Amino acid sequence: MIGVIADDLTGAAELAAVGLRYGLRTEILVKGAPSGEADLVCVDTDSRSCVAEEAGRRAASAAKLLRTAKARWIYKKVDSVLRGQVTAEVESVMKQLRFKRAFLLPANPSLGRKIQDGRYFVRGRLINKTEFARDPEHPRNSSQVLRLLNHPQHNPICVSNLREALPVRGIVIGEAATSQDVRRWALLRDSRTLSAGGSEFFGALLTAENTKTSMSSAGLSPNGMVHRELFVCGTSSQSSRKFVKLEREQGTPVFSLPMELMWSAEFTPGAAEAISQRVVSAFQSHSRVILNVGLSPVREISVARRLADHLVQIAGLVLRQVGVGHIYAEGGATAAELVRHMGWARLSVLREPAPGVATLAIEGNSSQLLTVKPGTYAWPAKWT
């Protein structure tokens, strides 16, 4: 069994989907212990928004859980643009597993996310010149990779390229401008180093390990049927706004949060119930309905979290009244909150509709599917 530690649900689902691509039986743990039946176990520590100490504690606990479950090797999944408590979590996993060195490769060149000359680029632009600079919780205000991270407490940290010899200890960030660079780094993996990074590096490691690839046939919906679709869009990214605009133009009912919530107005149970009833009514004549924040992008993280919580509250009310066959959750925090709100403890990946997008089965719930994706990724064209 291979273990993965991710700091949010979409990251865990993304790597579980990569494993599925390689023919592995996968499961995602939100709580509890591995079932013992999976080839790949991805633990969601829900620590992206935690303070460093708590994030490190959760990551170490996940590492201990996976080691006790006899994982052959463990991968620390981090956000591809290094948001969250990356160094604190990596150091904690290193300590728990007794590694002196960690190799971190967050870049996903196939998605236009590259590290060159110590700087981070997104589709050819410096990251601090993109919408990531306006992230409400982790604004990317510099293109220098080392400035995107908190300095480790116990280890040196550096950026290295393929031409350089790696230091024997500390955290090493690998540069990668092409997918070939990622594959070359994967061939250098050794058992004395903690491997960490994004989805493309994890896939390259599976390839380097000569994991047998196969096409998954698990593409059917529960009972072969998916009727109603509910999109819960918890971000205000450019891709999200574009998707919602297009769907509205095509006649899809779209429901947003009240504007006054931008100014910390109280969101009463009655208000949530009123919106949920409008959504329920919309399902009488439409098979697809969208719930989105619908407000201007916010920079204050407490406000952003509160808005996502309100959205999930409405979604929960709807899901308890209407038989929705397929739920689409956009944004890692929103997806994780929805899973916890609904009490879903274990998920498994059915298919990977697009890189970074995963369709999940819910243990004990054969009537619904859940598809999750990060907020900055676009929905696959077939769903728009």
C-alpha cells in the first residue's frame, strides 16, 4: 500500500485519481483508519488553514497512521503553488518517519505551473502577476519560490536543478520547466528521502516504480443513473465566474448568497431555509442547479470562510430534501466542509474526468456521486 498525506480534500482526491489512472484501488480517508483493501490510501488532514503547529501535528498523525498500516512509502501532497503550512507539515512528516531529507517538487508543468531559476511561473506569467496574488488566505506576493514559504524551523531549505548535486539533509525544492524534468526527478527517488509535491510528480513516481497502468472501467454512476446535478461553487476565481456566467446564459438556475453578507450581516437559519427552498423548487423543472457565492472576491479570509460555510449550509438543506444524483463541489475548503457537514467519512475514486478533477463514490451511499476540483481549475468542457 502507498500512503498520501494531503492538506485538503481536493488534493487527496486529485492524487487518488492519479492512482486510479495507474490501476490502483484507492480510498480517501476523512477520519478513521484505512480499510486494508486499498492499494493507495490518501488521508485528508484538512490542515490548509491551520496554524503551523496544528498543521504539523495533523500531518505527523497521518504519517503515523499510514506507517502503522504498513504503507510501503508515503508521499506528502502539497498545494502546487505552495499555499498552506507547507514547511511545517513537511518537517513534521520528516520527523515522524525519521527522514533527514525531503525532496519537494510542487510544479505541474503540464498545467502551465513551472519553477525556473528559483521563480514560479503560471502559464508563462510570474505567479505574483496572476490571480494567485489575490488569494484571500495565502496571497502569492512574490515569484521567488523561497519567499512563498515559511522558513523551516529545523532544516535548511534550498532550490535545486537537475544539474546540481542534492544536499544530504534539509528540504530541497526541485526546479521543473517541463514534464520531462519531472520524470527525470522521479527517477532519482530513494528510500532515504521523503518525496513531496504536486500531482504530476506523484504520477511520475508511480511510473518510475513501474506500476502497472490500466484504464478504469468504473465510469458508471451509482445504479447506472444520475439525474439531478447540484454544483456548489465556493470560490470567486476567474474560471468559476466564467462557468457560472455561461451556465446562466444557457438557462441553468443560479442561486447566490445575499449581498449583505459581504458586510458581516447575520445569516439566519430562516434565510438559509428560504434559499434552499428556492433551489428545491428549481429542481422541479431543471436537472441542473448552481449554488455559488456570487459576490465580489474577498481578501479577508474570515469572510471567505464564512461565505463558504453559508453555501454548504444551504447545500446540506437541499441534499436532505431532494434526490440529487451528482454533486459537484468547487474549492478545496468548500468540498471538505460539505463532506464533513454531510457526515461522509470514507470516499473512493471512480474516475478522473480531467487532471485535478475527481469523481468519488461515498461509502454507504449508492445513490449519489461527488465530483471535486480546486477552485482555480476549470470544469471539463463536457460539463459546461
